[in-house]
Amino acid sequence: MISGLNGVAAYLDDVIVTGRTLSEHNANLEALFSRIACYGFRVRIDKCHFVMNQLTYLGNVISAAGRRPDPKKIDAIAQMPRPKDSAQVRSFLGLINHYGAFVPKMRQLRAPLDALLKKGASFEWNSECETAFERANEVLTSDLLLTHYDPKLPIIVAADASDYGIGAVISHRYPDGTEKAVYHASRSLTDAEKNYGQIEKEGLALVYAVRKFHRYIYGRHFILLTDHKPLLAIFGSKKGVPAYSANRLQRWRLTLLAYNFDIEYRNTNNFGQAHALSRLIASQSPPEEDVIIAKIARDINAIFHENVNRLPVTAKDVARATAEDDTLRQVLDHIAHNNWPKKPSSTIASYAHLRNDLSNQQGCLLFGSRIIIPRSLQPQTLKMLHEGHPGINRMKSLARSYVFWTRINEDLEKLVRTCTDCQEAAKSPVKNTLCSWPRPDSPWTRIHIDFAGPHEGISYLVIVDAFSKWPEVIPMTSTTTTATLRELNRLFAQFGFPHVIVSDNGTQFTSAEFQNFCRHRGIEHVRSPPFHPQSNGQVERFVDTFKRSLLKMKNHGPTLDALHTFLFTYRNTPCTASPNGRCPAENFLGRRLRNALDLLKPSEPAETSRNYQMEAQFNRRHGAKPRRFEPNDLVYARDFRSNQRTWIPGRIIRRHGRALYDVSVQGAVWERHINQLIPRVSPEAVPELSDTLDVPLEPSRETPTVTSPTSVDTDAAPTTTVTARSPQPTSPTSGYRRSTRIRRPPDFLQIDPYAKSYRGRQS
């Protein structure tokens, strides 16, 4: 806004107008007011000062005579007491030596003080020392050493700490390499700060310096000097402070993140400007509590009380229980006296490696900002953490914010696993490793059957050959067992009896009539687990493809014609899941079906062991892990009796194959796939089987398994061993309750835009 105006400058929210003469000053002022009015702003007269002969601004008193330092800025040097020992003399000489380039005859000025530091000399403060000290003090507080603040020049901020004080100075570095001070500052340490470690005192000095010189350095790049080398890794590292190291330093580092600086190390011998101020401050009275220290103390107390108030106990309860706990009482003693044993006992060892992060707050032991809960209060704390029944990961995240004790993660996991409410409402378990069907050696060895539809009042019996992927789709108006067996007899008359029929648990396939049909023909009937269509995925996948094709071809003539077109195309299309990637017709009939595209001869893909690739892909994608249950194992079984699927406690009775189990649930026997079962952990001990391999198998319910080839020949298919049996009729007392009602399919209105009436038409 003020760009281009003569004699006008702005610093933050201050606007300064100058002029060499009164008329020039007034002209510049009028130009500023015109510019402000153009931008639509107003000026408050009570905040303005006009025609001032002298201005105190940014640490300087500016007048017609020139510039001189603000007396308030050099009080830290003017009030320095006289040195009382050799160490304080050495610190004072370091200060005046830092500015030696600006003080003439510096060597003669400091000679009496240098004599006090000679080897073997006794400390005797005489009149010559007093004169040298006063003269040096006058020089250090003169205009010679305090320069104008110029934001265009490099800024140096130096800070140092002693056992009883901290000192800081902000300086400019000029092009010739010299440094001139802009502002000195120092203060003594409070009683609490005197108990800090040396690294914390040095860090406090840096924070004090940047806060003291905030208006000079905020938003500008500057160099931060220290004579304590460990602070370079803490305040200068881009990786940050470790999570539970140096709590005060961690908070101070967050304070310094608001500033743009590079931290540098300077040897103590070359660090006189701040070194002396920190060591010659001992006899000064402490100022009112520093804002930074007060804020840090409030943060510590706020975190402590916030964490305690969230627990079902008070701080007094925690302190009392801590004092009664033998282990924690010893830890508190080691913290207070800093006498950790080199070889701690097993009970103390878990806390010994955390000693740098442990502290005592009102009799309570803290690890970082987390309260260490004594053993007697841990069950009550676990109960509070589990309110709302969060999962294991959420409970761990919540606990990390408030509490800590050794083996807390194991206690949290055990609590969730033994919570009945959590287990009954749990999600599905991690999928078991894929149990693929064995690859048949020839066509029509194993067939998969299912019903699709109804579609426009017609149901379709779908049969897929597991070897060749040859499909058969038979339209049916009735889906009874008798109608189903009639169509199967027609197919068997064409292709013979298969060895295995795989179906779901539809009433057509679970009836005694169907079981007798299979038994008389030497066919093994395998049913997929209830509510687990993936076990019959061969036909389920084809049903999905078939339905989509009917939708795509709904405008291509009658449905029956569309069905024939679909089957002809599907049977003659190469299938990557069939042997050698050939079309189903080649694998089933030994030849391709002759069609209009018979002249095209696509290249045959390389032979692959499809099942193993599919299993590996499935296992990687779903993170599947092998699981197994034994008889009498306690489990939760998926309950499908209502729309709201839940988990019901049960017990394993027997296993069929690798993935199918009979489960006793509330007096009934359910069949469940292993992916529909999760282990149930009871607080009471559960007896285990002495022989984990002694698992009764029922051949009649055998789930197919794949035997991996032992040779390196990938063309060899895995072998299948199937034992035929006489199927047992389903007991009416333990069978599944299914409706035998035959529903009449609905009639759909066929829209004909050219028809004037639908009367007399049949759908």
C-alpha cells in the first residue's frame, strides 16, 4: 500500500514518516494519508504521534543528533556485579575480549584482570582491578558496541547458561566479518531451573533468547550460536527428538520450530558475548516468573491431571498404590537419588532402560507423559480402557496416550480375546488358505450343478464339467427332485455317469430320492457348506456369466435362441481355466465345434498349473493363513438364521476333509466352513487333545483336496483319490428346516408398443 512513497516505512503494523525538514515531513505525511484513503482504510488519531523530536524504536533512541542505545537494553551489562573468583573473572574477560576489535587499547584495559588468572596467583581484588572493571563496564555499555538494528544484515543470536544464570545477545554480522551487538539480555535461574541438567539449562537459554528477541528475528533467517555441542543434534536435526527422550527439550524444540534458523557450535573460549552474561548474574534478584517456564510447568501439570482425571481413580489413589508397590517404590528411590544399579534385578530391569524418560510427579511415576499404573489398579484401568468395546488396536492407541506398565500390550490383547460381547460381534476371520478342488484327469469325472433363475418364469439347471468347463443349461418350469433327476438321466444317457456330483444344499439335492439316485449309480455326492457358495464356485461363476449374457442378448430374439447362441459361443471359446487353455469343446469332445470362424486358428497359450497359480494369488490377495480345528475345540460359528449375522458359541464335533466341520450349537448340529468359524478363548482352561492328529474323518463328507505334484514337470496334474460310499439318509431330527412349498413364478408384462390391446395374451 505504501510502495513508492518517499520517507515512509512500515514495520509490522507500524508506519513511520520522516523528512529532512518540516515541510518535507508534512508533504510525506499528506501523501501517506491520501494513499490510505484510496485503499478505504481509516487512521485512529489516538494511536498516532506527530512531529516528534525523538523516537524510541526497536531498541534505539533516534533523534536529530543521531542514534544512541535504549538504556533499558543495556541494563543487563550495567548491573553486572564484580567478579568474586577466578572463574567469574575469566567469564568477564571473555565478554570484553569478544568486542576487542572495537575497543582501543584492550590489552592495557584488561591487564589487571589478566593478572588474577596467572598460574599460582591468589585472587585479590585491588583498586587496579576495580578501575579496569569499571572502565570495561563503561566501554561495554557505550554506543560503540550497540549498533542500529538492520534487517538486511545477517542476524546472530547467542545464548549460554551457567549454574545460576542465562545470558543472550543479538548481533549483526557485517561484510568484513565483524560482529556488533544490538541487544544484551540475561537473567538468573529460578530454584527449580537450577536443578536442571546442563543440557536442559543450555536449551532453556536458547529458548529464552529467541523469545526475548522475537520481534527482531521472527520471520527472518538467523544463526543460533551455542557452546553446548549436544544441542546441535537435538535442535538442529531434521529427524526430530526421539519419542520419549528429554521431555523439556522436546517441548522447547517445538517452540523453536516457529523460527527460521541454523544452529552453530562455537567453542566456549570464543563465546564471550553470552558466556559472561550467564555467569555474572548470580547476585541479581530473579525476575518475575518467566512466561516460557511458567507455560512449560503448566503444560506438565495439565497433562498429568488430565490423564489422572480420565482414570477411574484419583492422583492420590495412584500415589498411594505406587508407594505400596515394592517395585515402583524402588524405582522412585532410584530416580530421586540417581543411583541405578549396574546390574538391576529382573523386576527393576524393565524400568532401568527407561530411566532417562521416568519422572516423579506428586508421588506418581511417569513414563514420558504417561502415568505408570501400579499392579493393584491395572484391572480397574483395563476395564475403563475397554468401555465401548474398542478393538485391540484402538485400545492400544488409547492406552499410549494416558497409561503405561510393563506387558500392557499383552494384557490388552488378552482382555479383548476373552470378551464374549466382542467375540460374538466380531468380523469374519482371516480367510483360510485356499482349498482348491483336485484337477480331474478326464472329462465328466466331476460335475458341478446348480439352479439359476427364475428368469421370466423359467429356471435353468446348470451343469459344468470340472475338467473341460463344458456347460449344460437346461430350461425347466419345475425344479422338483423328480424333474431334476429326469434331466440328469437324459444327460447321463449321453455322457455316462460321473464319479462325483457337487451341489449346494438345495432341497432337490438333499432329498432321500436324490441320495438313492446317486448311490444306485455309484456316484459320490458332495455338498458345499451352507451359506458358502465359494465351495461350489465352478458353477456359481458360470451362473453369473450366464445371467449377464441373457441380459445382453434380451433384444436378440427369443430367450431360448439366445441361450443356444450363448452355449455355442461359450463352448467354442478358448478358456484359460481349462487344460492347455483350449476351448471346452476340444477338451470335452476332442475337437472344436465347426462354425463360421473355424478358419481362424489362434495360438494356444502355454500350459500352466492353474490351480496352484490361483491358490497363490488368492492367498496373497486375501492374506490367507492355514487354520485347523480339532474335536472339542471351542469356536464361534456364523449364525445365518436372521438378516443380522452374528457369531454363536459352539464346539467342534468332527471334521470333514480340510475345511468342513460339524459344530454343536445350542443343542443342534450345524455344518460350517472353516471361514465361518473363529476360535473362542475362554477364561477357564480348555483341555487339549493329546494327539492332534487323531481326528475322526467321515469319508462321505470328504472335501476334495489337491495333492501337489512331486516332480518338476508342471504339466502333470495333481492326483485325486475319492472313496465311494453309500450315503446315509438325512435324519429328520437333525436335518435343515427348509420350506417344501412350491411357489408359482410371477407373470411379467411384456411391453409391445405396437399392440392396441393386451386382452387375450399370455405372458
